[in-house]
Amino acid sequence: MTPEEVGSRMATLLAPAETTPSVSGGARHARATVDVPLANWRDAVRTARDDAELSCDFFDWLSAVDELAEGFDVVAHLRSTRHRHGPLLRTRVPREAATVASVVDLYPGADWHERETHEMFGIDFAGHAGLRPLLLPPEFEGHPLRKEFVLASRVAKPWPGAKEPGESE
């Protein structure tokens, strides 16, 4: 299937949910990108896995993008080892209630990725049994991949590069 066909298939299978399929990248790197409503996140992941035409049997990765006031985009990349295609699924999580359904029961390989995303962005994964620290020491405060997080090294020593959020030019 082409990336356009993968995106179209996902949109058809998830109807009546308002999904937005598109293609990111180009040439041989093109991939279907499907934006799904937060309420349909698990359904989208399950559909990509269970549909015979999509057959996404490999969980590649999951992370987030901080979109500041708009919230966070939680992004998962799935692949079909048989058909050699796969969608990049994306959902928007509000900043004030940063919670999305866990997909660990669908793809056990998502465990580490959800733990890391929880720790680095502060996003909760409802239904995940073990969102314990993975990379940071227990006494660490904050979520270092949030854009408003100020790096301690920049406070202790002037940074010659770009300014921190909120700093004037």
C-alpha cells in the first residue's frame, strides 16, 4: 500500500471519528500520518494492528512533541513487517489534563516508551501499571523535555546560544 492508501484505510476504518490522514516525508521516506481524536487513540492503534490489510505487527516507537499552549502531540510509529508500510499515528493531549490511554496491552514494547514519555513530558498513560522513573534520579523535579523547563546548567553559567523561553532578546 502507498502512504496515501494506508492513511485512507485508517480513516475509513476509524469512521465516524474525525481523523486527518496526510503524508509526511517524501520519495522513499514518505509515510502515512494520521491525526486521531484523543478518545479514539487506542482504537486507532488496535485497528492498525488487527486489520488484515494494514497488519502493523511491529511497534517501533512512541514519544511526544510539546506544542506549548496547544498541548502535546503523542506520536506512535507502527510498521507492518509483511507489507512494509506503516502509519505514524498522532493525537493531541491537552496540557491541563495530559492523559492518554496506554497501549502496552496491545504492544508490550510500548512499555519503555510510555515510561520515558511520562518522565520527560509529564504525560500520564491511563492503564499503564508501572509509570516509575526510568532515566532520571528519584529526586529530580520537573519534566526536562517540556519547552518551559529551564536547564540548571544555563542558570549556573550564561549560555552563549539561544535564549530560554521568557528571556528577552
